[in-house]
Amino acid sequence: MDEAVESWQHKIRALASAIEHAEFSVFKSDADVRRLQAQLELRAMASGAKTISAQKTIAENDDNLYQARLNHGMAKGALSGLRIQLKSVEVGFKEWQSKNANMRNERIKYGA
């Protein structure tokens, strides 16, 4: 296999591990937000909030839930950044592949 192709494959494989970790972080942070919100709503109910609306409002005003949501957003942003890097590598590979195909065609056409 050509060394250049191996290089492109290595770049993609390197990003795959990072994307896997980022996706796990997104799912974990989402689960953390949901768990914390449920706990806060239960506490609100125990402290006397009778309606679901009141429980949600009390939970939403908690700084810990706000921070958990920020962490979730940061995890999603990191995943998006890695996906963009992967797309960039794919575009670079396609460009390299096209250039090589054009050079091959020129060698065939002009006998070089």
C-alpha cells in the first residue's frame, strides 16, 4: 500500500479514538443533566412544590443544573469540532486522490 494512503488512514484512525471519547462525553453529560434535574425536582417536591411546573422552575434555577448543561454544551461542541476535523481530513484525501488520478491520466495520455 502506498505510504501516502497509509498516512491518510493513520490521520483518520487517530481521530476515530478522539471522536469515540467525545461521543461518550456527550451521552454521559446528557445523562448527568437528566439525573440532576430529576433529583432537583424530587427535592422541590419534598420541600412543598406541588405542581410539575413549580418543581421544574425550582430545578431550573439551580446553579448545578446550569453548570451541568454548560458541560453538556461543551461536550457537544468538542464532538462537532472533531467531526469537522474528520471531514477536513476526508476532503484532503479526496483532493490528494484526484491529483494522483489526474497525474496518472496525464502520464498515460502523454506517454511520460
